[in-house]
Amino acid sequence: MLIEELKREVEKRLPSIRAAHVFRVAETATALASLYSVDQEKVEIAALCHDIAKAMERDKLRSIIEDNGIDRRYLSYPHELWHAPAGTVIAKKEFGIADEDILNAIMYHTTGRRGMSDLEKLIYIADLIEPGRDFPGVEDLRLIAQLSLDDAMKASISHSLQYLIAQQATIYPDSLECYNEHVQKQE
Ligand SMILES: [Fe+2]
Ligand SMILES: [Fe+2]
């Protein structure tokens, strides 16, 4: 599916506020892609698809996860995580995207995981720092993202875990593994 067609799918499937976020993520991620020599087209496709399932009903997300061999552990964690694996299924089945790296970038954009590729990290970070985001520390994250992808990933996953802990929300194991990996890497 062409980029222009994907953009139309985003506008069709998401409320305008969410679609605008997706387009800002795509701009942010492609700008970072040139800095870190990651394939621009793959980055743009992954960014456009990352929240494609975000507006779906909870029951629909649940059945997509159940019917497509997705890790059932997601269903015991907050439903806010479900749109990521569901988005991967839509990208694959409805948009015909077969590139594993793109599919993984969609799959792990909410949780992170151990052993993320540069493309996966770019989408995770861009989702957090796109210009519409406003939270204490976002300027620091934007700055770090210009300097080092690993440092930015470490700062981003730390931010996300701190946020979840402050909410006393449960933390998906992949996020903890991602955090541990990045902290251990830089000891
Ligand atoms: Fe998302
Ligand atoms: Fe997003």
C-alpha cells in the first residue's frame, strides 16, 4: 500500500485529533530517521500504522488478539496496550505489509521490548516526543533524541515506567526488560 493510501486509511479510521498525532509522529520519526540512517520509507509506514487500531472497541481488539496468535498475556494487562498488537494484524492482513521490522515497530510501540531495532526505537521515541506532547521533561527527551538513539530510548522507557508507577498501573514485562537492558547497557 502506498504512503498516500495509508494516510487516507489513518484519516478514515481515526478521529481527527488522533490522526493529527499520527501525522506528527510520522514527521518526527522521519526527521530522526535521517539523523540515524534508518530507512525513511519504512519509518513513515510504521509511524502511519502505529495507532491504526486505536479507535477500535475493546471487544474488537480482544478478538483480534485472540484470533491471530498474539501473546495472550496482553489480555491480562491494561487495554491501552491492545491497539499495538491489533495494529500489527491490520497492517499485515489489510494493508499487506510484510516487513518484519515495520510490523515489530507497530507491535512494540507502547511497551518497548528487549532487543529493539533502530526502527522500533525511532517509533517509540517519536510517539512520545512529537510536537503535540506536553509533559514535564519532554524538552529533555527531544534534546537527547538529537544526540543518541540509545540514550533517548533509555530516557523514554524510564519516563514511561515512572509514569506508570506514579499511576500504580501494572507494567507489561517487555517494558521492564527494555528498561533493564538499557540501564545495563550503559553501566
Ligand atoms: Fe499507540
Ligand atoms: Fe501514538
